[in-house]
Amino acid sequence: MENIYAALLLHKAGKEVNEENLKSVVVASGAQVDESQIKSLVASLKGVDIDKELESASLVSAAPVSGAGEVKEEKKPEAPKEEKKEAAAEGLSALFG
């Protein structure tokens, strides 16, 4: 993850995102350098317009999730407990007449 942050930092500073610069930033941060991850990141970023990718990523994250604005209402009991007891008593009296 620190490699990606380093690449974003270099891009923001207007520096070239290459292996040497990435290693420098990662070392300066105090993190451990993983050569294979850095090479892989540099290779995957070849030909990518980082500004365009960041813009599309921010649009996706800003889009509302369906159902996110809906608030579930708690169901309120229709009748208080006392009324339920009375209804239950009426049902019992019907059984025993």
C-alpha cells in the first residue's frame, strides 16, 4: 500500500513515477522496500493517465449507494400491552362461554 501512496505522492509533486523515485519515497517513509512490488507497480502504471483515473475513482466514490438514503422506521406497537391483555382475556372468555 505504501508503494501506491508513494506513486500518488510523486505524481502530485510532478515527479516521474519510476522505480528509483518510488524506492526513495518508500525508504524515506521508513517502510521496507519490496523490489518486485515496485517493479510491478511501475509496469502497471505505464501508459496510464493517473489524473483521469483519480477523477473517475472520485466520481465513483461520490455516487450514492442505492438504498443508502433510506431510513428504516421502527415498527411501533399498534396497541399498548394492556389492550393486548384485554383482547386475550376476551378470547379466553369466548372459549369458556
